[in-house]
Amino acid sequence: MYQPGPSLTFANARAALAAGLKAIEAGETAFDLSAVTEVDSTAVAALLAWQRAARARGAVLSVVNAPANLTSLAQLYGVARLLPA
């Protein structure tokens, strides 16, 4: 199970996105966000990109332990239903 670091923000967006895409390319389909404590809109964008990448490979991305602040942002932007559960 892939676990991103504690921050999914603009400051580390490029590296976080690349690491998640690399995990998906390696066959990972489960992401555990329990360590993530700091998010901004970049986190929502990364999750959507990871989901697209998984789907392109014919896989379903599963996300567990999403922090409440990330869920709130997704609801605010109206994309909560689009994010993997």
C-alpha cells in the first residue's frame, strides 16, 4: 500500500504527484493517507490525477484514511463523488 508523506500541498505537488504515479505504474492500487496532515487544493488535484492514471491502466484506485480536511476540500470544490473511496 502506497503512503504519501505528511504534506500534499503546492510546495511539494510535483514530487508527490510523481511518486504516486510511479507507485501506480508499479501496480499499486491502494493509497493510505493516514500520514497526511497538511493539504490544499493540490491534494485534490493529485488524487484526481492518480485516479485517472489508475483507470488508464485498467485498475481501480482505492484510498483509505483520507484526512477530514481533504474530504472537506473535495466537498467544497464539488468533486467528492469523483474521488476514490
